[in-house]
Amino acid sequence: MACVKRLNDKQLLEILYRSENPVAIYTGEEILIELANPAMMAA
């Protein structure tokens, strides 16, 4: 059986942060911004 390596939360956020596309992640009932990458901030 092959071992499947998954990304951890920090790795996934780093990938999304470096995306050339605008990306934002909102969390909670208050809709707090967890992450907004530079492309999102420039939009």
C-alpha cells in the first residue's frame, strides 16, 4: 500500500499565499480574514 503524503495547514496556506490569482480565506461566523495574498490585496 502506497503512503500518501498530505499537505499540512501551513504548507497549504503558503501555496495559496504565493498564487498569482487573488485568494482570500475567511473563517468563523464573524467572517474574519484568515489570509489574503498580495494579488487579492491589489485587486
